[in-house]
Amino acid sequence: MRGILLPLRPLGRSTAGTVSVELALALPLLFVLLVAVVSLGQAVRFHEAAADGTRSATRYLTRVLDPCRTEQLDAAVGLALTRSMDWSQPLRLTRWPSRADWQAALPAAAAIDADPYTVDVGDGFRVVVSGCGAAEPDQLTVEIRFRYEDPLGLLSWIGLDGAGGFWIGARHQQRFIGI
């Protein structure tokens, strides 16, 4: 019996090829993790753009004489989405609405009379302005929310992406100066 098992003994101790097998098992997992990190990084980039735009829009609205007019809101949203009040620059993010989409969703009223004042552009973009209900606003709050849809669908694997994406939002509040 010993004579039969002796030639098989080197096969049990051989480690040739184990690195290749381990790499073949680990590489797909590492690739999926890398792509998930890139997708999450893109979502963070979208949030940072929303936060920066919201801050810019709020600063603008707190420094104009009458922030509760739709033309001021149009300029503030243009500043938030394109970095220009007249919408002359390209959109910060290609998934955000254009000026035509924004103006189609904006009511025809000249003044913002509801508090909070909400404008929905389609089913994936929302702007909320709070503080215009008072005769003279003390503080203004601007919130921008949009639906982020992961293009690869990998964030749903880790529970971050529901059906139709998830909402990313930014909110900024500032005291009204009214220069």
C-alpha cells in the first residue's frame, strides 16, 4: 500500500498554480468593488455639485432686493445649475434640466407666494425655496434635490439604489441681507 501512495505524495504538497487559482477567484470581486467605488464617487460628485449650486443660489437670493420674484428665482437656479445667472454656461451635470425644461415647469406668477415654494421639473428634479412667505424674509433656504440613477446598477447590490434611483439633495440657509 505504501508503494502506491508514495508517488502521489508530491501532488498533495505541490503549490504550483495556487496563485493563479486565487487570482481567478479574487479578480472578479475586486473588479466589481472597483466599479462600485467609481459609481459611489460619481454620486458624491453629484452631491458636491448640488451643494455648491445651492450655496450659490442662496447667496444670490439673500443679496437681491426682492428675492421672492420668479425672475430672481430663475437667475438663482441658473446660477446653481450653470454657474451663470443668464444660463449662458453649460450645465454642471448633464443630467440636470435645461433652461427650457425649468421655465416650462415654472408657474406664470410673478411672485413666489407659497412657503415653501416647490418647483418640480419632471419626476427627477426639485427646487424648494423657503422663507418667502413673510412680508420681509428674515432667512432664505434653498434646497435642490434630484434623482440619481446609477448607470451600471452596482449601487443596488450594496443597498444604496432603489427602483428608479435615489434622491441626492443639498440645502443651504442664509440670513437675508437685501442689498
